[in-house]
Amino acid sequence: MSQRLTPAELIADGAGPHDRIEQRFAVAFDYPVLFTRDLFAIDNHVLPWAIGRREPNRRHRVLVVIDDGVAAGHPNLPARISAFATAHASVLDPCGAPMIVPGGERAKHDGDLVETLQRRMFDAHLDRQGFVIAIGGGAVLDVVGYAAATVHRGVRLVRVPSTVLAQNDAGIGVKNGVNAFGVKNFLGTFAPPWAVIDDFDLLRSLAVRDRTAGIAEAVKVAAIRDREFFTWLTAHVSALATGDDAAIEVMVRRCAALHLRHIATSGDPFETGSARPLDFGHWAAHKLEALTGGELRHGEAVAIGIAIDTGYSVATGQLPMSEGARVVALLRGLGLPLWHPTLGERDAHGRLRVLDGLAEFREHLGGELTVTLLGDIGRGVEVHAIEEAVVDAVVAGLAPAGAGA
């Protein structure tokens, strides 16, 4: 009788099925992230170049989708896009008028929106060489990207992020997704865009709250990746908090560069492992977004999550208290929240409800729990266990006087 080996033993001794063919191939992805102003000015050639850069002598079918928040802030945008397409008709062949869709988390919770977008692409006869141009915040880019990735197994997508958060983080990566079954981004794809275009003029119509919320992602990536950038953020905190154009542009460019470098060099751009270093602060953030029903902006929830994980890093002796204080001071200086009443909510057993985010965070990636904490400003460290009692104490420390946790 042959000995039965466990899978681990089979791998360890180099054994395994002998009648097999090993398949291995690599696919190179590339896309430009472009920076401009007034993207749809007739004499701005950034978009025609982005779409036609590989096939310059071809006219390309394009469907434009606009976040309703962007449409409200820029009421002439659909007409300007139509005029722009006419002026650049040698490159752009529009599929009718731009489509306006709900913005924010409404889009990601709308179970019918993906099918509506897919139907519009079907009716427009878009093929795999056709383009969808998505103009909006991170949520709309996620939903439109998901729909585009599932039509013909992938229609070309050009993202035009309209918020600080989307321009420096959410809109420049390779992920798309929608919420389902009460879980954030439960459905989604990894699909690199054809191009990303950051139009700084789109940021001018943002409310102060939305502009500030997006800066949380810059604090996140600086805290775990770039001490020099963190120092720059601290030195320019007042300019950033008041929306100074020059400071915001520098911040967006640097933050985008750091995110792109991570995607290109981490060795795991499609997150096949258990680690997600750029989600520092996000295990709590995602849960807080769900618990507040979207009342907290994503960036605001991330700021609270950063405060929790920074406090945890200090409490467990991984980060000096003085450095943790610098992180918290930067968040406060930017006007970002460090508390929401939901953070102190407990279940019937007296356990903080936000702690459920740990299990959901692990399940989203699979494998063991992996959370990024701070070993120093500019250096993230990964841990595989979080002590709930320590989190409880950190949350209590964030609570305003009389709030309780």
C-alpha cells in the first residue's frame, strides 16, 4: 500500500502529479497618469493623445459617464464634452450624450447601476477597442470600471478622477468594485485602466469637507512609505487645510507617485497574497463607513483608522510616543476627524462593533490576518494579530470628554 502524503509533504519533497503540463506566462501592463488643467478646452490635446497614443490614425468609439456631483458643480460639462468631441472628431467618435450617474457610495450600493452601464455599452455597440471615459469620484470610477471590465471581458477605460482622494489614490490604481451583501467591495475586478487623467480644475468645485477628506490618503502613504513627504505635509499643513492650489497639486502628484511605485514594485499588484500595506488604517475605516451608513466620507474614516492604528503602534511599543503624536497632530491640523460616535458603539457582549472590521479585512484578502502598523514614520510593519483590549484602550483615548467608548 502506498504511503499517503499531505499536500505540504508533497510540496516539500518535490513530489506531486507527474502527468502534467506546467503553464506559466507574464503579461506586462502599462498606463500613463497625466496631469493637466481644463481637460476639455478645445486646444487641450491630453485626452486625444491618451486615447489614440497606440492607434493614432484611427477614430475611437467613446462613451462618457459623469458623476452627478461633478455634473452639478460643472453644469456646462456635457455641452463642453460634445463640443470637444466635435473639434477632435478625427480621434473621438462619441456614443451619444454623456451619461450621468449617481455619485458617492450611492453608486456602489446601487445593485442596478452596473447592469444599466452594461446595457448602455451594449446599446452603443462598444467593442473591446472602444473606450469608456469615467469622470467622477472614486466610487463612480469603481463602479464604471467594474462594468467596463465585465463587458467583452474588458473595454478600455480612461479614468478622470474628480476628487482629491481619487486623484491621489483611488483613481490611479488597478482595482474596481461595488458593495454587495453589506460588504464593501465584495464584487470587483483587477483591471488596469488605459489611462488616468488628473484635471486639477475639477478640484475647485469641491466642498471643503470633501477636499480635506482626500488628504487622509496622503497622510497614510507618507506615514508608511516616505518620511520626507510626511515632513513636507507637516510643513504645509495650513496651506493644505485651506485648499491652496499649489500645495494641493504638489500633494496629489507625490501621493500618486508613491501609490504607483507600490503597485509596480510590490510584487503583488493584484493582491494575491494576504498583505495590503497601502491599506494602513483601513480595517477600521471600511467598517466605520458601513456602520455610519456612509455618513463618514472614506477619507474621514481613514483618518480615524490611521489614528487607531497609530495609537496601537505606540501602545504596543512599536512606535515612539513622540512620533505617534506627530501623526495625530497632522491629522488634526488638516481638520480631519479622529472620532465618530459610532466608533464607541458596542454589541450585546460589550465588544466594540468596529472590531468586526478585522475579520472582514482578513476575509477580503484571504489567508491570515495582515495589518500594517508603524515602526517609524516612513516605515510600515506588518503584524498578524491585533489585541482587542489594546484597540479598546486606544479608542477610549480618542473619545472626546463625555463621549465614552
